[in-house]
Amino acid sequence: MYLLQLAARDAADADRIVDMLLALPWPDTSAAAALEIGNTWRVDAYYAEEPEPEALALIGELTTATDLDRRISLTALADRNWVKESLEAMPPVHAGRFTIHGRHDRDRVPANAIGIEIEANLAFGTGHHGTTRGCLLLLDEVLKRDRPYHVLDIGTGTGVLAIAAARALHVPVTASDIDPVSVKIAAENAHANRAGAWVRPVLAAGFAHRDLRAGVPYDLVLANILAGPLMGLAPDMARAIRSGGYAILSGILTWQAPKVLAAMRNQGLVLGRRIVLDGWTSLLLERR
């Protein structure tokens, strides 16, 4: 594990750097956080493998600040799961009727909440990221007005969104991902959260897979991935959702939201609500 550290001008500057590092496809940032140290700000980012000099140069170019010495510090860390340890120190996440928590916080779930236990591991989605929380809040809003019976979660990661939908609705949920590790972890998490009978993890890319086609038309599609893939999936997604059905999308940096909305609007998916958390936008769309 490697720790990369950069100085930041202020809280907004630190948050911008965190968003940029998490959005970069290369190098692959395992985790990133903005830290206030006395009267200064710093960004810490973790990498499973040592970033190459070209990657460090790219980060340096993207984070240039003319009035700040933005030197990059890279340190090799001892062989410990730093990402897991840092996430275990975080409190439970409350999002509408859902509470996402680690094993160590089982006693902190409100009595009237749907508690979902997710441990930090190799798949994305512990609930602490703004995208996951935004999706959960929008899912809670949909459940207040409607009862979807056919649900699909694309890019399921840890399975947290699929589990949330299954626990709230007690209906089958197809949970797809392009990563076999995520599919395995999603299945394990579903069983651990008493949703194994409802959640069906599938290794699939897009809507062409037969298991995803079998569920068409969907009442609700959840997709917490990235802006580019979302725009590419827009035509297939619109065709897969019934008239009056919903899509909940995230993994969208705030400045990317207009492009994603335009792509979806062109396919008949109109905006119902947007939530912005930590520089990330989550969208609730309805097919008209």
C-alpha cells in the first residue's frame, strides 16, 4: 500500500482534489480523504500499487496551484489494510429508512431502520461515499410513492443498493457487475443481510446479458457507476424501463450532470430530483 499526500489551499480545494483523484481511471485510487491539520489542509490518497512516475506527473498537472507549493509526497506503508481500517473508524451512514454500518456498529442501528451491514473489502460501496448515500436517499423517496416489483442494480459493487431494495420491497433484484470479485462479494453480503433469497448477482456488462434481458421491463433501475458508461447505456436503459418506471443514477461529478441529463432526456428519461453530496450528483429519473 502506498500513501500519496498533497497540500491543499482550503477545504474547497481539498474536496476538489479528492473528487479528481477518485474520478481518475489511472492510477486507481483505493481511497482519498481531505484532512484539516491545524490551520492547513491536506489530501491523503491510498494506492494498492506504487503509482508510476507518469501518473504522479499527471496528478501534479491536474492539481497545479500557482499560489501553493503542491509538492507530492509518496510513502510506502506497512502491509496492513489501511482502507479497511480507515473505513472501520467511520460511523454508520443514515439515508432515509436505511442505515449502512460495519460489524462494529450493529448496536447503533435505529430500531425503525433497515440496517445493512457492509464490511470494507475489495468491492466499492460502503455507504460512506456521496454517490451511495445519494442513491439510498432517492430510493427511499421512490419507495414513499411507489412499489417497484422488477428491480435491476447495475454495477452493484458490494451489493448495498440491491440489498436495500430487496430488504425494503421483498422482491427479486438482479445485481450485475463486470467484476467477478464484486459479484462474489455482493452474493456474500446479500446472504449476510438476510437478502440472499431476493438478490441475484450476475456477471454481466450492459443490458445484452440474457439474465438482464429476462427482467425487462423494469420498474426501477439503479446504476451507481460513472458518467461515461451511464451515457453509453442511456438508449438500452430507457428501452428496459417501463413507462412510468424509474432510474436512480450516480457516480456523476457535479460538472458532468448536465451531459448525463441530456443523454437521458434524449431517450425519454426526465429528471425528478437531484441530490448533490460531496461534489457528486445523484439523479432520480422517470420514463415518460
